[in-house]
Amino acid sequence: MADVDDIKAIAKQVWPDADHIDVDLARSGHTSDPDASFRLSAIHSDGSIMGQAIAADLEALDAKVRALLRGDVLT
């Protein structure tokens, strides 16, 4: 099972210049929204977003970040 700290560690390898990596629960509107997903954001020290990955669950987010690390093109 994917762990947020492990996903953040992999993301730091993808975006080594990131000041910090955030993983948040992203909802499309309402707090009871069943379509909630996880959003990873790599944030530069100036506050700009260096990169993002969004997935339905932590396992899918882990797979996306690993694919980015390998240099795979995501659609």
C-alpha cells in the first residue's frame, strides 16, 4: 500500500529543486463529493508550482509519480 511519505520522497527525486512537496485531498466541490482525488504539488521556494500529479487514490498517485521518475509520458 502506498504511503504519503514514500510518494513525497519519490516526488522529491522528480523535482529535486522543490522547496516542498504537498499531497492533499482534492475535491471537485462539496465535502461529501464521491469523486475526491489526491493531488501532489511540487512547490518552488518562490511559491510557484513546479509540477503536479492527480489520481483517484494513493496507489494510483504512487504509480504516476514513479512513472514521472522513469520519464514515462503520462496522458
